[in-house]
Amino acid sequence: MHEVSAQVNAGEMVTIVGPNGAGKTTLLKCLLGLETADYGEVIRAPDLRIGYVPQQFKPQASLPLNVESFLTLYGKINPSIAAELNVGKLMKQQLSSLSGGELRRVLLLRALLNAPQLLVLDEPTAGVDVSGQGELYRLLKRLSEQLGFAVLMVSHDLYVVMASTERVICLNHHVCCEGTPQKVGGDASFRALFGDDLANQLALYHHHHTHEHGLGDEDYPHEHHHDHTGHHHG
Amino acid sequence: MDEFVLRALVGALILAVMMGPLGALVVWRQMAYFGDTIAHAALLGVAVSLLSAGAVPMTLAMLIVALIVALILARYARDTRFHADTLLGIIAHGTLALGVMLVAMSHNIRVDMNAYLFGDILAIDWMDVSVLAALAATILALLWWRWRALLMVAIDPAIAAVEGVHVARTHLLLTLMLATVIAVAIKLTGVLLMTALLVMPAAAARYLSHTPLQMAMRAALLAMVSVSAGLFMSLNIDAPSGPAMVVCAALLFVLCGFFR
């Protein structure tokens, strides 16, 4: 990866898209401090609290641990968020006995325990069907508005991106293009990467989406030149 | 009770208390083969001590070799060309073979290799028991102090790191604790049966536990039962003590599996 510069501002929802091997997860890991970049820097707001939902999490059956003790290991459980995520009735279940969907909700609740300012999700929709993806997105959106955290996620599934994000960063070893889903969908480099069909879909879908809700494009944030309340990596 | 039996029993019980929670961590982190490798490598320490004609005390020599190997493993575990078990197999058997060869070549020394391969708990003295007690106090204190971090790393290292845990440091702590306990315990249980006493009680405790702490404490309890039962079995039917303890631990595992 080279010449990557990305920024997440307080309260916004940003998705990194790109083909397999584009460096999406690596970029995320650098931002999280799990890996160090050979050069460049990550600027964080002072005392930034990050909640992290990893791409792969396989609870070990050899480790006896129920959902409640798992969660309390990281922080205090907020019952109302737990209820909203439908985790309440799972509390006494062993972590290793949860279904994929249940585990996803538990991991999301875990990431929200310490009231993060930034929620980072690596491929949150992997293995989720399309209707589930939409649900997940709406949930993230609602929680993000309600609790006031920014969202940074990696996804190579463009449906979520179309339906969700305010800003898309398209990555393929470097940042090819960046902006609203609509703008990115019209970008030549994005078209080269994902093909015209998808790009058209992205631009179109987003167009419809905004109209359905009676929102004009002007309601969407354009280029961001705010303070560095989030990440910067270059 | 004869004093030598009492000494052996006290020593074995102290060892079992440490082995319980460490064994649980070994099971969670899938480090059984790692423990085995350290134990095998420690035999090289026996050779070094014998060749130095006792200038380097046996336990110290084993400790030094165990710590060096542990550090090498912690450093090179990330070589992605091989799976960890390949590297462990090379080090375990390379060092074991070298140790046995060096001991056999030192013609003027007569040693009973069995004592190192399978342990001789009846041969320990009160000095060994006090070293074990001091070690157990230290290990249990360290475990208590870093339990949350150790557990978080066992659950998911990436989440632990984002939550501010020093993952590498925590892993190193566990590695060094294991190496130290293994080096000190070889006199009692031998090189070949070391991991059995780490893994079996912890695995048996898994059947009976619903929380990590419960599993760690019950592993200690089951380890204590195993070593006492094994010791008395060995005295009554004149069986070697190390294998007898391991047989008891294995039986206990099967029993817990039935009654889970």
C-alpha cells in the first residue's frame, strides 16, 4: 500500500471498499494500531475511544464463558443497548454456542460497551444475507445517531455501501477515489475496478434512495475539511 | 507417614496448584505442544549441568535452557513458512536428541536417564519443596494480577489489543511462567510426562466448569487429586511415581467426561 490518506470525522459514517487484496483490512489494522505502517502516521483525537468488531471471531469451546461474563470482561453492560441489540436473553448462554447472527450482535454490543467515539467494523456483513445486511445497516445508523459515534467499516459488498454510507473510500493499494457513493459511482477509476454495471447501480441506487426519503443531495456532506477529530493516515 | 513420602506429597500438591490455572491457559491458547517442547529442551540443561561437573546446578541449567527456548519460540512463532507445530517438533526433538547424546557421551558420569525422562518425585528434598513453594506463590500472584489480560488475549488478541492490553507482553509473561514451572518441575514429573499434568486436569475441569476462573480452580483441584492418588498408587503397587500420577490424571479425565 502506498499514498493512502483517509480521514474519519466525528459522527460520520465511512466505508472502505475495494477488491480482495486491496489492503482494506491492513489499513484498518494500521488505524487500530494492530499493525504499524512502514511509513506515514495515524493521527487520533486525544483519548479517542474505539470500539472494534473484528472480521473473524471464533469462540473456543475449550474456554467456558457465557455472554454476560464475556461482556463484563470489557466493560459495564448498558441494559438498554443490550435490549436494542436483542442480546438480553442470550446473557446466560455459552459464547461458543451462539449462532452466527447472535454472535455478531454480541460482538457489536461488546464494541459499544465503553461508549466509543469511533466504531470500527471489519466486513460486518460477511455471511449475512441481503435483508440481514439492510437490517444491520439500519441498526448501525440508528445507534450511531442515538449514541453519537462515528462508523468506519470495511466492506466489499456494495449493497451496504449504497444503502448506508455518507462517504466511500475506494481502496486498491492506494485511494482511487473518495466521496459520496454517488460521486464514487461516477468515478472512472471505480468503474475500471468494479465494472460499469456496479458503478451505475451504486450511483442510481443512491439517487433513488435519497429521493425516497425526500432528501436532496445538499443534505449529504460533501468534501470534509473539519478538524482532525478522527483518523488520518498518509 | 514416612518423611520422604510427606515431602513428595507436599511437593506434588504445590506443583499441582500451579499446574491447574497454567494448564487451563495452555488448553485455551492451544499451547500443549509448546509446553512439551520446553520440557524436551530442558533435557539439554541436564546435559550442560552434568558436563560442567556440577558447576552449574541442575535446576538452574534447565531453567536457563527452558527460558532461552521459550524466548526463541516467542520470537520465531510468526515465521509463516511453517506451521507452529513444525518449528516446535524441530526444537523439541533436536534438543532432546542433543541432550541424550551429550549425556551418553560423558563416559565418566553415570546417570539414570529415567529419572529425567519420567521424574522421581520421591527423590526431592525439603530445599526443592521450598523452591516449589516460593515459585507457586509467585506464579499464583502473577496469574491473579494479570488474569484479566491473560484471559482477554486467550479470547481474542486483536480485540484485547484495541482495548489497550499489551498483547505481546502478556504472551511473553505466560511463556516465561510456563518455562519456569516446567524447568523446576522436571525433577518431579520428568521431561516426557510434563505436559500431561498441565493438560489433563485442565481438560477434565472443562467438563465441570461454566466460567474461566472455575475451570482454572477446578483444574488445580483435579491436579491435586491426580498427584496424590498417583503417589499412593505408586507406593502401594511399587509403580514409578510420574507415570502413576499421569495415569490417575487420565482416568480422572475419562471419569469427568462420563459425568459431565
